[in-house]
Amino acid sequence: MRLTAFTDFGLRVLMRLAGAPGRSFTTDEMAEEFDVSRNHLAKVVQDLAKAGYIRTRRGAGGGLRLAMAPDAITLGSVVRALELRQALVECFRGDGGSCTLTPQCRLKYRLAAAREAFAAAARHRPTPQIYYALSTANAKLGRHREQLEALERSVGLDSTFAPALRNLGVLVFKMGDLERAEHLLLMAVRRDPRSADAYRNLGIIYRQLGNHERANLALAEARRLANDRVLPDTGGTGRDGVAR
């Protein structure tokens, strides 16, 4: 199933607000940041406010803020509020549509079940992938504090999620906490042993710690993994037989 652009931008608004809880945003600011029509985003904001997810305030010092704690917002509830009001197919409309196959159609019930299953699966608490995506967006915008907060939340939700472990390890390393950076990057390569970037940063950390043997091993592994990425295609698999 594919989310509508309306729901997509609704989720982006909530993630942006959750990533910067100490400030308010205007609709104009978000429309410019997301590169979307201001009028379109205003409708999204209006529906989010009606559903109780955000508060809006006009005038000086006003703007948009979350109306509840980020952890209280589930993906499923947002999808149900914004997405499931849209008819998945014509015969799901309130008037039943005009499809001539409706009387004998068996697909409608399967689609209805799939729609409910999708909503049920998304009803859980915020996922580490959502916070990881938010951290990536903040990194591109140069918002490193918000990037760090989103990565911490991602790892807090799933301490085995390798991409967040790797990026958090690199960020912590840049902040000068070598011990924690080493721990995070080691966890990342245990979950994803093909991460050249994690090995490269581990090598640099070990050099700074004076452990040249481990540094050489980590950097050699980083080079091997980087070389594997540029090998010519040999039927869709790497040297280890894993599809690339």
C-alpha cells in the first residue's frame, strides 16, 4: 500500500515538531523546508490540529507545536486519521461508487482486510526507522543537536538497529567521546558486518587510543568492504553470495 502525499506531509510535520520540541514553526517555514505548496500544507496542518496532534497559535510568538508527547503519537493513529478517510478504491466510497463488478466482486473484501492489517501494523509506538529518517533530515539541514536527539531516540527504541548505531557512533566520535563511540560502532558492525564506514571510524578511534594493531585490522576491513562495492556485477551477488 502507498500513503497519499497528504499523509506523507502530515507525518513529516509531526516528525519535524518532535525533533525540535523547544520551538514553534510557522506553516510558511515548513512549506519552504519541505518544498511543498503552502496552501496544501495548511490543509494538512488543519487536519492534524483537528485530530489533536498539534496546537496552532496565531500572531507574534505563535506557530505550530505538538499537542502531546512525541512518544504518545503512534504511526497507526496518524495513518488512520489522515489516510483511511480516503477511499482505497472506488467501491469504498460512501456512495459505493459505480463499478459494475461490485455485486459479484470478491476483491473488495480482501482489500478491506489488507487496509485494516496495514493500519493495525502501523498502530504500534514510533519506530526506530522514523527517528533515523528524522536524524538524516536534520543532518542535511545542519541541525546537529536535533540529529543527535533523533539518533538517541532511534537507538533507545531498538538497540540493534545498525544504521542508527553507526551514525550515532560517528557523531559521538566527532564530539570527542571515544569510549562510547567505540562501543556503538562495535555494536553496529556486529549487526551489520558490511559497514565500511563503521570499520573506518573504528580504525581512526583505535589509532587515537594508541591501539595500532586493532586500527590496522579495522582499516583493512574498511578498505576490503569498500573495494567489494566497486567490483563488477557477477550475476547479482558478491563474493559471499549475498545479493547486492
